[in-house]
Amino acid sequence: MTVKAGYDCINGEVQASQAEEVPIRVYAAPNREEREELLRNFALDRYDLDAALDPDEIPRLEFSPDLATLIFKRPKNVTVTEQLRFDVCSVTFFIRNGSMVLVTAEKELHFDRREFRALNGPNDFLLKFLLATVHHFLEHLKIIKQLTAELGNKLSVSMENRYYLQMLALSESLIYYIDGIEANLAVLGKLRSAAHRLGFSESQIETLHDITLDTQQCARQADIYSSVLSGLMDARGTIINNNVNNLLKNLTLISVIFLPLNLLASIGGMSEFSGWVQEVGIDWHFAYAGVLLGMALLGGIMWVMLVGAFDRNSKRGFFPSRSHLGNQLRQLLRKLRLIS
């Protein structure tokens, strides 16, 4: 789609129009000249135009004597860099005398989705756009759920933080989605109460009610995904630590296998000890047996001391017990309302 375009509802569909007077005009990422054109031809306030192009602007619905301004949040196209980014942007409708101007900082908007059907005018276009936005959020939530499951499978065998950082990015994206969807829900409530001021028909008001219900379900779904993802982040971090511990354990086993061999080689190579034993007049059989017995006794004493130290630390709470981990899991499930 071009940066600046006009549209009309023809045969129930949104079609581009080259006419001078069109009911719907779209300015996507307007440049300086196009901004001046908006201020001049549509009598817009510069503050309102700057707010329309601000991606962090709060969604709202405002009325002036001859102008209605509606700011709505919609998901941006997914950015694929080192990490997948799901973010939101603002779309603003300036409505005056049965026509509207759509302004956004995004470079592209598409009206070929299946929601843009059976249109009879600008009000239908506005409602279909709001409905398409809700469905766009739901599609992204489904993608986030699939990515979370795939990253969880990779984390089960991973020993690095790359997938864990990706999950953190998804968790952050869900926070922005929840904020945008709940703000849209407030705008829909105000829009429904002021439907008569915009000339909505009874069928359009019913459509607006359906959009509000879909937005509520979308907000609930995003909140559940965010709670599950953030609640299990610690568990997935523990999985990475366990994988590293298993690797270290295997390396330790390899070292333990070679320790007796090194010990025997060291004892067999003690030529000075053998010479000293011969000078003293002790039989080498008894001498080496005494050395082995002393080493075994020293190892046993160290083992008892280490086990006792670990037991004391466990009683003091330095190491989490199974019951403590079980309590944490039950609290998480209660938070998610999966158990009573």
C-alpha cells in the first residue's frame, strides 16, 4: 500500500480511489509535507497529529465540537533480529462529517483481510478495522504460544542462555500486548457509550458489542500466557542449571575413573619411599600396606566431615527441600487457578 491513499466502500469492499473527495483517507508514515497537508486540509491540531504518530500514546476516544479522535493499539509486524520482537503501535482515526482520516507511523496497512467485507460506509470500515486488530492480536498470541512450546523443548537439552533470553523477550512482549489490549478495551467501552454521536446503527452497535467480547477474551488469553510464561521461567532456568550439572557430573566421573590409576602409578613410582623403607629395615609389604590404610582412613574422615556439613546446611535452609519446592509449585498452580 502507498504511503498516502484514498479509499471508498464499493460493492461491500474497500477499494482504492483516485477521486478528490473520498470518505476514507490513509496516511501511513507521513513525511513532513504530508503532515502539513493534514494540518492544512483537515484542520487538525499539531498536538493531535503528533499524538497520532507517537507509538507510546495511550489509546483514547475524544470529542471536540466537529471532530472525533480515536487512538487504538494494534500489533506491529514481527521483527526478526537476534530475538523475535512482538510490539504494538498506535493507529488514529480522525472522524468528521461522515468521513475519516487514518494516520499511523507504520509504513504499511493492508485491508485485504477477510474482516473487511460487507462494508456500507466509513463506520463499517472503522468497526471492521477494530475487529481485524483483535484477530491480529489473537494470531500473534497463537504464534507466541507455539514459540514458547518450541523453546521449552530446546531448553530441556540446552546448556546455554540463548533460548532462555528469547523466552524473556517473549515475556516482555506479552506485557506490552496486555497493556495495549486492555487499553483498547477501555476505548471500546467509551465508543459503545458514545455510539449515537458517531451515527452508529443498531446492527453496528451489536457488532461493536461482539468486538468488545472478543477483546475481553483476547485480554484474558494474553494474561494467561503471560502468567504461565513468567511463572515457569525459574523452572526453565533450573533445567539449564541441571543440564550443566549433569555435564559436570559426567566429567567428574571421567576424572574419578583415572584417579585410582594415578594413585597406583604414584605409589608404584615412590622410589625415595622404597629406599627409606629399606634403610629402616621395614618390609616393603607392610610399608605400602600402611600407606594404603592411612590414605583410606583419611578419605573416610573427610567423607564423614563433608556429609555432616551438608546435613547441617540442609537443616538450616541453605538447600531447598522437596516439600519447599512442592509448596512453590502449589502456589503457582493456585495463582493460575488450575487448582483450588
